[in-house]
Amino acid sequence: MQDDLGNFHFIELKHTGSNAVDLRPHQVSWLSKYSHGSVWILIRQQRTNMDTPKLFLFKGSDAVNLKMEGLSKVEPAFQCDSPFDWESVLDLICPR
């Protein structure tokens, strides 16, 4: 994603039905390497069809801990239940 000022923002999108986050080794490496920039991990969690979906936003620097520990052990930069607050998510990723 590129904002109006030409700044680059990267968002890794994931979905999980558990605590585990399926980040591949090359994804963890890339997210960690470029974590000094606007690099994010956006995860939608829904354990069952009956559960309310949740949205979590993490900094790229959290990739290793997310892979090793899962959602319950890493503090997100932002989280919310459905309906998702997309304005708040985008304000964190790309401040105005």
C-alpha cells in the first residue's frame, strides 16, 4: 500500500481459527528485516462459525513472537471485534 505522500506500507494478511499464526519462515524473516518501516501483520480470528470474528494488528517486529507464541502471548498494536473499526486500523498503519 502506498499513501498520498508516496510512503510505502506493507501489511501481511492472515486468518486463523486458533491461537496459532501460520507465518512461514521467509515471512518472519522479511517482516523482521523491514520492521523499521511501516510493516504490519493483520490477523482475522474466528474460532467457529458461531464466534464473533476478531481483528488484530501487530507490528512487523512481532513476527517471531507471533510465530512462536501465538496471539494470546503477544500484545497487539490494535484489536477489535466485528464490526471492524477500519478507520482506526488505517490511522495506525498510515497516520494522516
